[in-house]
Amino acid sequence: TYKDDITQKLGHTVTFEKSDYKKPTSNENGIVSYECETCHAKLTYGEIKDADSRVLDYESVTGGVIVKGFKSGYDVKELVIPPVNSSGQLVIGIKEGAFQDNAPLKKVSLPDTLQYIEKNAFSGCAELTTVTVGYASVLETIGDSAFYECPKLATFDLPKSLVTVEASAFENCTLLKATNSIYGKLETVGDRAFLGTAIVQFSIPATVST
């Protein structure tokens, strides 16, 4: 596997966490590299960044692939889900239960290509604090209990593209105090979608019918 290749190259176990690498430097050819804190070997940005696409399992669906979760033996604290997998297929969804009850996961960055997050995709992620959504996101659906009982989740900006927030999507995210404005494409907010959060109020557009 890719992780095994890098482990062999460095001679010790690697985690692909940014904190494991010192501030980047450039060599005489302008190629940026990162020095490993453990063994002081240098890896290029591409070698580290590519790990994000190689540690994930995918399933082919119409229009691209969906993320099934981490491959066996992989866990990271900060996950950047790439817009395409290593075969160049668009990443359009996150499968039901993909990262459910994942203890180490703290931060997630979602690609702009993502269209939907299925049921329980991140539910029970006790250490998850931040989910980042790009400005150009096409995310339309946040599934039933997608972030249910993520008690440390404090930041989640709802994209302009959002159409549906299903039941209990953010229920018991007790530190979630506010989101950005909910935009005019939103049509459905499910039962208990924001129950048990710290949100006091937000505006719901007239497009919401249920």
C-alpha cells in the first residue's frame, strides 16, 4: 500500500498528520519538501498530500464514486477528502456510516464536488470539531443523523447549494452555536435536525416547505 511504501522509505510508522512534519523548505530547484520530525527525512508535498486520496475506500456509483471510509489500518485526525480519487473519478458522496464512531477524527474538509452525505456518515465522532465546506460546493443533501451526537462539532458552514437537511442531522451537536445564513435553495429541514445544539436562532428561507 501507499502507506507501507512511505513507511519503508522512512524506516518507521507514519500517520500523515501535518504536525508530524516541520515547516516546508524549498531546494535549489524550487521543489517544496517537508522534514519528518521523527527521522528528519524529507518528503515532497505531493507524497504527503497524495496520502489523503490513498487512505480512503471508494465505491463506484452513477456519476463518480462515494467514500466508504478509511482503508483497513488507516486513521487520521485531519482528513481532506479529495475531489477525485486516484483513478480520476469525481467524489460525489459519502456513504452511510462511512466514518461513524471514528474516535481520532477531529477535522474534515469536504470537496466542492460532493453532492450528498448519507445517513450516519459521521455520527458519534466524539472528537470532531470542524467540517469545512468550499465556497463553490454543490452539496445538496445532509442525510439522516449524518452528524448525530458529535458533541465537539462547533463549526459547519451550510453551502448555498443545500436543498435538504434530514432528520437529526445535527442532533446533540451541543457546541454547534451558529451556522452561516441558510440560503434560498433549501426546501426541507427534517425533524430534530438541530435539536440539542447551542443554536438560538437562524433565518429559514421561504423556499422551505417541510
